[in-house]
Amino acid sequence: MATFTGYIAEVMEGKIRVTPTREADPFDGIVFHLEEHFSEEKPFLVGQSVRVEHDEQMTRSLPPQTTARRVDVL
């Protein structure tokens, strides 16, 4: 497992895009696919500071994508 800390830049159906800074470009950061248990928690908001625990395997797309195992709002 690996972690990535940053800010939520976009919230989509079943996924979030997290960037290292608030002033990020559209292709910066990582898109995290959210498992079903995340829908039971509070909704994620753009601008929230988060730490995401994820698989180290990512796609080679821009931005890269992986599956979030845990998301902590900081």
C-alpha cells in the first residue's frame, strides 16, 4: 500500500481526483476509484485536504488512476 496526500480537485460518480496543490492543472494528481463502502460515509467536497491509501499499481493514463482503499479527510 502507498499513500498520497493532497486536495480534492474533482468529485465524480464513484471516483475523486486528488492533486498535490490547490492550484493544479487538469491533468495533475491522481484519479482514485472509490469502493462501494465510501458511499456510506460523508460526501467528499472539492478543496478538502485528504490522505488516500491506495494500491501502488496505477494506470499510465493522464492523470494516472488507481483504487482507493482508505480516504482520511485531514
